Amino acid sequence: MRKPIIAGNWKMNKTIGEACELVTDLKGMVADVTDVDIVVGPVFTVLSSVAEIIKDTNIGLAAQDMYWEESGAFTGEISPVMLKNVGCDYVIIGHSERRAYFGETNETVNNKVKAAHAHGLKPIMCVGEKLEDRESGITEKVVKDHVVNGLDGLTEKQMLNTVIAYEPVWAIGTGKTATPDQAQEVHKFIRGLLADMFSSEVAEAVRIQYGGSVKPNNVSDLMAQPDIDGGLIGGASLDAESFTQIVKFK
Ligand code: PEP
């Protein structure tokens, strides 16, 4: 059985004080949860403060991106060594906003996924089609391209420590959620790709999150699908109450 994983992507929100308040509230509200892996993904400037607050709790820490080199002349970037050092367990890689606004490609995603593993960070690798891709019937082609190239060269062990987030770009921050059937169809397709690339055992064990306007009122129907193992939550993760309701979807 795959343990569900619900992660909050805070995007470019929250100052230190705001982030500390949010995670302190959240910590109390989810303290009794043992059957879901809970992760928060704040901005770089608050990672250290949030790490301190969630130390020895059931909440894991994710960064929202990183560069693949360990150190050096890469102005403005942050390395896997630094993320590990500040207390990150996970790193979100290849979010559609990074692909759209910051030139992220399958090749850079793959470099980052491999660098994360090299430093003991678990990547949450985002994949998903744009609205025009879905409308022109190439959803599977686009998703396959993201999955196959993003995970290229990983060992089975590394794959088992990788989370995939299927996020249809047209559903992110738009209030338009994929229907549970639409999401399940793509999740099943991704699991089939993993079986081809690795093995059926690996495919059965890897967790695939859905992301795109997940809210307290739609999470249960999505989580009821056999191949949906969690959520990557944007807007609703910025409020302790709504994120808690999502974490407690059962
Ligand atoms: C996201 O940014 O990963 C996301 C899914 O955002 P939202 O939940 O706001 O659609």
C-alpha cells in the first residue's frame, strides 16, 4: 500500500513572520496524523525558520527549486547541499511555473532530479499538459515526454524515493480541477510508463500526486481514485485550516 503524501507549494508567498505563524498553526492541527506524509514547501528565505518549528514533528520540508551544482559561480542559485543543510527532505522540481517563466526544460529537470538524489533529497517532479495540449489530444505525448526525459538515468532505488506530481497546467490556480476520472486516466498512464522504464514493482510503489485546484471539497473524490496517492496543493496550502482539511481527507 502506498502511503498518501500531501504537500503544500507555498509559491512566492509569506514573509518570515507569516510563514512561522502558518506552520505553527498547522503543526498543532495535524499533530494527530500518522497515515499521511505531510510536507510544506516555503520560499528559500523562510526555510530555516520553518525547519526549526517543524523539527521532530510529522511535517516534512520541501524547497520549491534548486540548481544542480554543489557550489560556485552561479549567482542567485541555491544548491542541493544547502537545501539538505537547512533541513529539507524534499525538493519540488520542474513545476509548470518554472517551465513557463524560467526556462526549465526536461534536461534541466533531469539534472536537478539526479542532483537531488545525489544529496539525499527526494524530488517531487512535476509533469503535466497545457490546455492546448489537451485540446489537441496530445496529453499522453506531453506527459510521456516529461516523465521519460525527467527520470532518465535513475536507478530503481532512486525512483522509489521520487514522487511524481501530475499537474495539468490548465488546472493550476484556475479553480478548474481535472475530474477524478480525467486525473485517474493520466495517473494510470504514468504508472504504466514507470513499469516500462523500471519494473512493475517500482511502478506499484511510486507515489503519484495530483495537483491543480485541490480544495477541501474535492480532495476526497480525487483521493478515492486507485492511482492518486496524494496532492500537491498551491492556494489551499496557504491557510492552515484548509490545508489541514485536505490532509485529513478521509
Ligand atoms: C501548484 O502550484 O502546484 C498548484 C497545484 O496550485 P493550486 O492548488 O493553487 O492550483
